[in-house]
Amino acid sequence: MSVATNSTKELLDTPVLKSAISKASRRLMPMLVILYVVAFLDRTNVGFAEAALEVDKGITAGAYALGAGIFFIGYALFEIPSNLLLTKFGAKVWLARIAITWGIVSACFAFVQGETSFIILRFLLGVTEAGLFPGVIMFLAAWFPNKVRVKMFAIFYLAQPFSQMMGAPLSGWLINIGDQVPGVAGWQVMFFVEGMLAVLAGIAAYFFLINSPQDAKFLTKEEKRALSDVMALEDTVKEETGPRGVLASMRNGRVWYFTVIYFCLQVAVYGVTFYLPQQVAQLTGQKVGIAVGLLAAIPWFFGIFACYFIGKAANTVERRRRWGTALFISTGLCIFGSAWAGANQLPALGIIFITLAVCSFLSTGPICWSYPTAFLTGTAAAAGIGLINSLGNLGGFVAPILRTTVNEVTASDTGTMGVYALGVLPFLAALLMFGTKRFSNKADELLGK
């Protein structure tokens, strides 16, 4: 074990560092969670408008699937450039800029006139949001040591269930309220209001976020030094063993390995998320609105607890591998179960399976991101994390198209076969996650085995 590893272990046990981490968590994490709450809401609220857009604007199921997925094309194209610009301008400015611009685009969905404008705006939403998620991952990797990073990632990931738990009823409520206003459709009110929430979050982020520990006025000099020292030692270890520079990172085999894992995860995430309101409505025989919104919030409510407690428990290399493998298997099985329950008209069982699937894939995300942040730093981190997130998120492009295509080919009126297709890839991810036992990072030695 290296001297740097021993030194870092000693630093991790000091009360000063623990105090610094606690203060940083309380100050930074709420704002980051709020940013991702509104981002995920604006990314997925289109599911509540699918039926209304078809009736009001003639947007077909195929056009909806293309629009839902093309978001990730714009996202992928601009992800790495956005990440590199974040390293130039700093998280404070860049994350605020991202939130404000995507909020404006999201609000513009209220003025959609047909399939063309819908698809263009979905693409622009991906362009403007590009860099948010990997930017936050880089930001957290610069603030929190490897030992506690999965816990911080898990707290950040709580934004997804919070977004869906609160956002599903909010979207349903806004649609119901908007439908009562003469001359305005409910889905238009939903898009505009939720887009403006992102703009407000971006303005707040500029005042709340801080680029580095050295700029943090809420830390004492001793706390700044302790946090900076441990992060510097970890960066030294990464530079010794990991790729250096943009091109080296993009050629690195481990980066591509985790890209495939993340792609499989995102197919499951968005395969469920984009169609959750319709799946719940189909299971219960109700129209999409406040009642369906409340039921659709149930899986995300339980996902909050699963994400936090599993993220807290996965604090060693071996535990991360075991939890990650088991959670991917659980995701695939539960997606299969939800399709079977729907085909057999078992609504309660269907919602239970959906809830378990959501708990599983939400808890897997923080574990996945603990691996690349353990060996990437500097511009290599900006490029590598951007590559993993951008290409991995193409799973969100593939998921709705895969589901729709399989349903059409198999003539599945209930959509069951499309859901089955989405449940296959998590099993591949489980095999790859189990295979991470052959990877060894010096930074991981700090966690223990």
C-alpha cells in the first residue's frame, strides 16, 4: 500500500475532515438535489402530455417515441463540450447557465404546434441540459473523498424519486387546473410552470454553489486544509494509475466498459419512466390526471429510502460489486413482473413490481458512478465522465423506440412485449458489474475490501 494511501486513511479519520464533509454536505447537497429535481421533471413530464398531444396536436405514438428519445441525441452531442466548459468557467456559473436555458426551452413546450416543433424542442432540451449530470458528478468528486462519495451520489440521486414523487401529482394537478381555464390546455400550463421552476433554480444555484473548498467561507482554515489535502492525495493516486488528458480518457477500456453498464441502466430507467403514467392508467383503468399521478408517485416514495440506505451501505469495493450485481438482476426481474401483471390484469401486483424496479435501478446509479470517479481526474474526468453519461444516456433514446418497435412487430395491444424487451439489458449489466472484480484501482484501497 502506498504512502499516499496510508496518509489518506489517516486524514479520513480526523474530526476536522469529518466536520468539513458534514458542513459541505449540508451546504451543497440541497441545491444540487433541487437542480436535478427540476431537470428530471422537465425531462420526463412529457409522459403526462402524451395522450393530450395526440388529441390536440396530432402527435402520433411514433413521433412521440422519436421526440422522447431525441432528447438524448442532443444531450450526447453536447455533453463532453459542456463538461470541458464547466472546467473552464466553474460549476457555479456553468450549472446555473444550464438550468436557466433548459428551463426556457421546457417552458416553450407550451407552444408546440405539431410533430416538427415537438421533436425540435425535445432535441433543444437535450442540448441545453447537456453537462448538468456529469458536471455535478465532477463537482462532487472534487468536494468529497472516495470513502463517502457513493453516499453523496446517493443523496444526489434522491432527486429522481423526489422529482417523480412530487412531480407526478404536480403535473397531474397542473393539467387538471389548466383544463378548466378557457383557451388554454392543461398540458400547456404544466410545461410552462415547470419550465419556469428550472429558471428559478438556476438563478438560486448561482448564489448557493461554490467551486472548490478553498472558496468556501463556511469552512474554517483547518477544514479547508484537511479537505484540500485529502482530495489532492486522491488526485495524485488517480494521476499515477488512470488516463491523462481528453484523448487518453476516451480511449480507455474501463471508460467504455462502464459506458455499456450505464447504457443498460438507462434503458431500464427511461423505459419505465417515460411510460409510467400510461402504465399505471392502464393497470387501474383510469384517465391520466391527479389520481394516476398519486399512484405513479408510490414507486418513487419507496425509491427514496432504498437509494439512500443502499448507498450508505455500499461503502467498500466488495459491497459495491455485490449490491450492484444484485440490483441489476432485481431490475430486470421486476420489469418482467410488471409486464406479466399487466397482461394478467393484476393492478396491485403490477404497481408492486414497478415499485421494486424503481427501487432497484435508483440504487444502482450511485454505485455505477463510484467506479469511474475512482480513477479519473482533471480533463480526463471531464471527458471520461462526459462520455459515459452521454453515450450511456442514449439508452433513453433507445428505450421508447425499442418498446414501440417490439410492440408493433409482435402486435402487442397491451404493450407487454415491449416491456419484456426493456427488461433484458439489466441482466447484461449484472454480468458486467460482477466482472468489475477484475479491476483494481489504488484509490479503491482507501475503501477497504
